[in-house]
Amino acid sequence: MKPAPKQKQGCWTCKRRKIGCDKTAPSCNNCRRSGRDCQGYGLRLFWPDQSDGRRAMLSPTTYNGYLIVSDRSNRHFLNTTFDDLHQPCGPSICDVINRVTAAHALSARPAGCCFIYPRLLDNESSMMQYYESRISRMISTIDTRNGFRSELIPMALASSSLASLALRNAILAVAVFHRAGATAALPFKAKAVRCLSSSLSSEGNGGAAVVNTQLAASMMLCVYSVFDETEGNWYSHLDGAKAMLYHLSTMSGGKLPYHFLYTWLIYHEVLGAFTQPLHTTQQGISSIDFLTDDNVDKTLIIGSLGCSLEVLEAIHRLNKTRCATMAGHTNTTEALVLERKLVTLTQRVDFINTPTQPSNPGVSDHRKPLLTAELYRVATLLYHHRVYASHLDRTKERGNYLHHAFDLLSQMHLCTSPWPLFVVASEANSDEHRLLILRMLDRMDEARKIGNVFVLRDIIQSFWKQQDLAVGWYDAGAQPRWSGSWDLLFGEKRAVPWFI
């Protein structure tokens, strides 16, 4: 009979008892004879703050000096991961957005400080005041004749109809989300959706006033989707609002004025079509085609847009051109006419009705909308050059416009418009320009705390990483699919309100 194998060290029970061990495996004879549980011979971890009787306790480490890290806006890193290298030719933005939104859905922002306001849900008046004083100013570049305040609040409080109740709760949902987070806002959003659905079923014959209120409720739910990057119903709410606009146009003989509600809708539709141009084309007529007014001044900057109607219409035309280009149809004459119009286009503020006291540091209320509108115009020109890159060589002009765009950004304390910032960011190749973009995103996120900006940062950084990984393509004389054609979400319909 072979003797039992021996271990090199004694068992942990004998060590704890501080006696000799016969080192017999799997349990020693000492433990068997005394009826003790032999704790074996395996490895064990000991922590510095746990005394085992064999080593001295260590006092906490003290440091004589401190490393003071400067503000986070001064330090930025563009980290390339295996996911970025997974497809050597560069993934489409669809792939990046799927990855980004999945990550944010799993790591949604904390619920905020709803515990600081224990009676928040019972205090609707204070939340309406928060919307009036904070949210309505934040989502408009001009506060004078601010439709988010002067148009929507009276509609929400005008009656006890289901449509007004839907709008009222949608407004409260946005305000509560921004102040306290998604958990606190959910009851208001759910009630807004229920009331809107009931209103569409039972108040269908209520006339234009009711339909306008229903449209406003749908659009405010779109705004909620912009604020909450994980909500995902932006297209559904927008499609509903567009159906209501079509109904209103039939009630008025086919044409509608440039009312605040309708320009607000086409702003969402046009910038949504920037990421999903085929979606609008497949639906046929665009909402912007319903609006007509020979007396409207299209050079006037509209606060809910951030630019003039002329610039928004130019973006709309470029979205349609991208679809035509995909089908192999390109009209160079139209391209030159639109480019000439954008180059000579001027936008103006209604100074008579605009306050003179500055509300933002460094930029007066007069200059802020002008700088934002000009950034839109320059970004639209850069977009134009992208759309017609295969037909018009605008390398020199592109450099000039890019320099002008970064000069505008350097003059702005805060950029409140994601779309022109994204267009300019997609052209940024130098570290200096990219740092300026990241610092602007820092300020946007700090001041506004809106979910679409949270996602936009990741999309921009993913864009840059793919541009950097595609450098070899340029050296070989090839044009990378990512940066060459702006292949932005030509696939299935997705909830993408990131540029609103």
C-alpha cells in the first residue's frame, strides 16, 4: 500500500493553532485525530488591514504632495478600441450608432436629484414655471416672441380637453425629466400619451384648435425623446404630428401659414431627414411643401430653428439631392444655383423686438442668434460640398468655410445647435479643432443636460476614429466610404433625434 502523499507546507488549521503538521493530503492526521475541520493546503489571500498574527499592521500611507488635475475640458483622449478595428474598411455610422445607443441604454444617466424635491410630482405649477423660465429659453435661440412659452403654455392651460391635458403633461414630462430624471418624468409622459390617444379617438371633430393642440402635444413628446437618449419613440411622435399637419392642410384648402407650430415641426422633419433622407422620400410629400406665405420674411432668424427659413429650406433641398444622387441623378446646374444662394444669403434678427440686455456671458443677445445662424449657413455650405463632392471640386472653398466655422465657434460661449456642430466636427482633422469641438460639447452638456448631446459626443468621436483609421486609404488614393459619401443611416428606420 502506497503511503499518503505529503504536502510541502502544513495545513491552515495547524498553522492557525501554531503546531506542527504531518502534511498528509487531503487532510492531515492531526485534524482527524482531534476531530477538527482540516482547512487544507490551498492558497489564501490576506489583506493589509487584516492581522494574521505573523506580520505587523501597516499604518495608512500618507502623501506629502498632491496631484492637481486641471479642468477636464483641458484633457481629452480619443481611445480606439477593438470595436473600431473590427471592420478594416470602417463601419457605417449605423454600426457605430447601434453600439453607442446600446451602451447608453445599459448605462443610462442617474435619475438625478428627485429625492431633493420629495413633493415634485405633486407640484405641477412649479414644474410649469421651470419650463417657462428654463426649458423654453434653452430650446430657442431668441427669447422674444418665444413660441415655446407664448404659444404652448396657453394651449396647455386653455381648457380641460384631452388634447390640452396631453400637451400639459408632455410639457411637465420634459420639465421633470430635465430637473429630476426619467423615473420622476415617466408618469407625466405616460399620461400625455394616454390623453393624446384618447383625444385622437374622441375629439377628432373638434376643429383646427383641437388638432393644433394635438400636434403640439406630439411635438412636445418629440422634444422628450430628444432629452431622453434612451426613449426611442421620436419617429413615431413625429410621424403622428405630420399626419395632423396633413389633416390641417386639407381643412384649410391645401396650404398653411408659417405658424410657430408648423415651422417647429419642419425643423424636426428636415434635420431628421439629414440622418434618414430615404424615410422622407418614401413618404412622398414633405411637410415643408404645405407651408406658403408670400408676405413672410424668410431671411428672419427664427428662435425655434436657430436659423432663417431660407437656410432650413436649403438643408431640405440637400437632403432630397442626396436621395437623387443615390439613384444616379445629379443636376450640376441646381448645385451651382443653390451654392450661389447660400454664399450670398443674409440672415437678420428683428432688433426692434429683441431685448438689449445680455443673458449669456461673453455674447450679447443680439450677437448670439446671429452667430448661431451664421454657423448654420456655413455648415450648410459644408454639407453642400459633401453632397456634390463627386461633381464639384470645392477643396479651397471648403478650407475657407471650415476656418470661418471654427472662428464662429471660438466667439461663442455656448453652441446650442447640435446639427451645425456635428457637420463642422466631421470636417475637423487637427487636434486643435477637435479639442475646440470637445470643449464646446463639454459646455453644452454642462449647461443643457440634454440626452442627444450625450450621444452626439460618442458619434463624433467614433467618426474621428474611423477617419484616423482610414488614413492609409488616402495614401493609396482611395476614398473611404465613411468620410467620402456621408453614408448616414440609409438603412431601416431608427430613432435618431441627435441633431435636433
